[in-house]
Amino acid sequence: MKQFRQRIRKSLADANLQTALDANAQRRVEGSVAAFKTLPDHQERRQHAHRIREQVIASLDDVVAQFLTKVEENGIIIHRAKDADEAVKIALEIINDSPPRRDTLSGTRVREEKQKNKKTWRSSHLDDLKKLIAKSKSMVTEEIGLNEALETADHRIVETDLGEYIIQLRHEKPSHIITPAVHLRRQDVAQLFHKELGIPYTEDIPTLTEVARKNLREIFIEADIGVSGINFGVAESGTLCIVTNEGNGRMVTTLPRTHIAVMGMERLVPTMNDLALMLSLLPRSATTQKISVYTQFIQNPLPEQKRHLILLDNGRSALRNSPLNDSLMCIRCGACLNACPIFREIGGHAYASVYPGPIGSVISAGLFGAEHAPLAQACTVCGACKVACPVDIDLPKMLLRVRAGEAPKAKEKGAGLSLPVKWGLNAYRRLALHSNLFGVTQKWMGKLASTTKRDFLHLPAWTGWGYSKNFPRPAAKPFRERWSQISENKISGIRPAKEKITKETHITALPTTPDSLIDIFSKELNALSGEIISVSKSEIPKRIITYLHQRGVTQVHIEPDLAEYFHSTEIAIQTEANPNITVGITKAVAAVAETGSILVTGENRDSSSASLLPEIHIAILQVSDIYATLEEVLSLPQLVNAATASLISGPSRTADIEMTLTIGVHGPKELIVFLIDG
């Protein structure tokens, strides 16, 4: 507890940190409130999500068994890890046994790409390394210390999420579950990139983002292995769902020949309908969006690819059988961190745990041991975390249970408190359990307080209480005494009980006529910085070629199934992936009106690259393939039967630097949908 207090004091004294935290938290909270206003039934969804997660945890063994059976049927190689050491060992064995990726991508050899970008690779020493690993953002890999283990084994692992990339360059740990670099300001990032990447000093956030894009593009292209976390696993289908905004999640799961997914065993939902519900809550809570830019669904390995799933326990079974089992319902949105008045003052690093904030104070004590139990002492029990939680986890109750020593590895009650504070709290508990004795004590304390004007009961700092505060001055008269003295004429009898009011929630269903769905879809996609061009089927090739001419494009990467429709002597058509091509053209098999999302399927290293690598992604969509809701699209056979599929909601984006929205990170900077009517 002493070290925790020291970290707290350090955080409070850091003016730069305070400015960064203040700018982030309030905007996150306000943005989330605004996002949930677009869900008239969000409270009902919240309770439904609570029940689903509660049922999953209650029958976790059965749900895991069903999930793993389907995953194995889908051709994904399964590994179960009882703890962090075993998970790391499994990952190292997979990486060591995987062939190095020294193949070609669109006819360009890796070493030729390196020669074009010597500056980018000046510090990589690729020839001296065993494997290059591109990693998407994953808290569970932070939990098991995967990066450190791979680096010790002479592999190079590169974080590709912008926030994670920044803190990796700073040799730090994430300070937030969702926004790892929330503790930094643009000046910090500018100085970092100037020093580590050799660019001229600039505080322009789009410029800094572009620098990261260019540097990490080479990592995606050359990586031997891709590593990711998993947001949700679907038991009925064995689907792995990954949610990202920048596009790096799709890159690391698609381009490398080996993909390793690491997943906590509790991150499951029973059905695709349940997944749709979670996807309506998670982005709104985490990033204030209706839906993330990329929602990826993985069922099978791609051609010439191996997929591995490492399912991690690491204390979750013990946590499930403890009074803290509800913490396993968490969907890692980070909303409780943004709402917590403590986190908003001290930030994530003060907790010195992979998982900070309210949820971190619970699961850290449950998963990592008694040394993390003192984190719960920082809680004010204000209840803001419970209000913010999208699945209605009662975090205040569990924080009190941690204080009471009920964590699986707990050694004592009130861990981290000094003996005088423990004695004082025990004395208070004994008094509070006897109403008459408590009343007498209140009277005595009130009289004592009325006879002195000095600070009441000031305790020395070594007690752990008196460092920054005194006991509050008791009222001169206890509440019960004041209540009994209220005159009867002011009470005027007991008021009749109010009738119970039942408020019905009227949910306005989305209109389902083609014209109305087009209007809704267009409005939502435009709000996401996407563009829609309406065309007839007969004119689609000509209109696209004309559009390309207007943009000065002479070479495009087209999904193989679409190549036969485009013939032009002025535009070179390629069906193989090429990182140097500006425009990629794919078809969309469906769209979600309520979120402005398009669904692409049939992905492989070439076709998915058309919607990933180019700066401009053109998608061709039939009006008849627009559906009203996310639930409808997630039940389509085209999605369920595909090896992989992705919902794409606008161009890639990030807000990892000072919560400043920047369009175009690792994925395309533009999304243009040619909407075919007829």
C-alpha cells in the first residue's frame, strides 16, 4: 500500500498527466452518453447482456466445450494454457515451428522492399532475428508478458495499434484498457517520433499518424507471424470476433501465413444474436461509436495459412469459484475507468497492474495475487463504475469484497491498511452493529465536536489516513435526535404510497422499404466519412473507370471475381496484392443500414488486401442487399459460411493521440460505395 500511495502522489504531482487525463475522461464519458442515446432500449439491452454473460460464466465448462468443438471443426488448431508460462511456451513453440515468410507479395521480394525503405528498417536488424511478429492490440497478451518473452527469445514483436506502438517505443506499459497512450500529450509523441524515427519535430497529429502508417506498413508486409487477441468467441459457430478501428487487426490476421489468437476462456457468447447485442454495447462504451470501423469474423484459416487459438485460464477458474466471479462478465470496454474519479486523477500506471481502474482492482487481486488487493482501497464506492458498465456488473460490491479479503489468493482483510486504521474500522463496525450504543456514541462525538474549533481527530500520516485528510466533524445532534424533534404539524400524517408507475419503452423500428433503408444507410455512412455514388447495373464499369480517371488513378487492385467487368486500356488491372497500388475494388455482399456498415466476405491474402492495403477502397453494393439491423446481417449464410468476413464502417481511423480523430491509419483513408439500383 505504501508503494501505491507513492505512485498516487507522483501521478497527482504530474501536471502533464493531469492535463492529459482531464482531456480524455470527460470527452469519453460525454461521448458514450451521446452514443447510447441512439439506442432507445439501451437499458433493456444492458440487462439482457448481463443475463447472457451471467449464464455463460455459470455454465462456462459446457460453453467452452461447445466452442472448442466448433473451432476444431473449422480447422483452427487449439491450445489450452493453464497459466501465463504455459501460454508463452505454446506461443514460442508455434513461432519457432512456423516457416519464415521470405516469400513474395505481389511479385515484390521482401528484401527489395527493404532496399526501398532503408530508413524505416535501419534499426530492425531483421537478418539477426529469428522471426518478425506483427501484433494487434491485446490486453491478454500483456497479462501473460508475451512481448518480453518473445524478445528474450530473439524474435522481434511489433505493436501495430497506434497507441500501443507509441508506448512500445517509450518502453512503457498501457495506461488504459482501450487507449494505451492516454497519459501522453501530442508534444510527448512528437518528441518520441523525432528521437526514435528520425522525423522532423512536428506536433501535427495527422502527420504523426501518417509516419506511423508508413513505418508499420512494412511490418505488416514482412511479418512471419500475426498475433491478436479476441474480443468475443461464439459458441454455436466457433467464430472468433475481433473489433478494431485502425485496420491492424485485419492486417495481422490476414497477411501473415501464421496467425496466433490468444483469448481468455471467459470471452464467450452463445449465439450470433448474442454477439450482435454485445457489438451494439461495446463500441458505444469503449470508443463512443455505434460500431467500430472493422468488425472481423474468423471461422477458418485462409488458403496456405495456419491459425492457432490459445485459450487461457491463468486464474480464471479460481476466480469463477470465488465471490468475485461476476468480474468475469467484463467485456473490456474501459467505461468504468473513464467514469472512476480515482482513475481520472491518477491514471493507469499508478495501479502498477495490467488491468487498472475499478475492474482492474478486482480482477488483478483475483488473478495475480494478494499484492494487488490494496488497489481496492483507493475506491470511494461512489458507484459510477456500475452506472457506466454496459453489462451492469456490480463493481462496488466486488471492490468491497476484495477489501474484505474474499479474493481467491487473499491473505488478509483490509490488505494494505495500517493497523491503527484496521483497529478503528473494526471498532466502528462493532459500534454500528448495536443501534443504542451507536446512538450514544453519536451524541458523545457531537458534544465533543461542539466544544472545539480545531480540526477534528487529526491523525498522523503514518496511520494511512491522516496523510491527506481528517475525520469529518460530527453533527452537533445526530439525525435520529433531530428527526424526533420535528413538530407533528409539519409531518401532517403519513402520505399514501404512490402508485407504481411502469414506464414502457417504445422502440421505433427501422423502416424496411428499400428507399428508407437507402436513406438510413447513406446517412450513417456519410457520418462515418464514407461516400455513396448511386449507379445502375449497366453503367457500373464505365462510372468506376470515369471516377478513377478523375482521381488520376492508372492502376487498381480488383477482387478476382470482379476483374471480368472492367476493361480499360488506360487503367492497369491487378488481382494480386500490391502494397504500392492506391485503389482497391471489392464487392460487398450485404450492408447494415442502422450502422452504415458493409460486409465483405471470401477474403484471402489477395482479395482482402484490396480492402486493406490501398488508400482508397471502392465497394460495389446492391440496393437489395441492404438490411435494417446488425442482427439480420450476422445471421446471413454468406457470413456464417465464410472463412472470414468483415463489417467495414467507413475509412480507418484513430483517436489515440489526445483523443483527436484522425482518418486513415493502417486501413484505407477513403471508402466509396457504388450503390447499384436494379
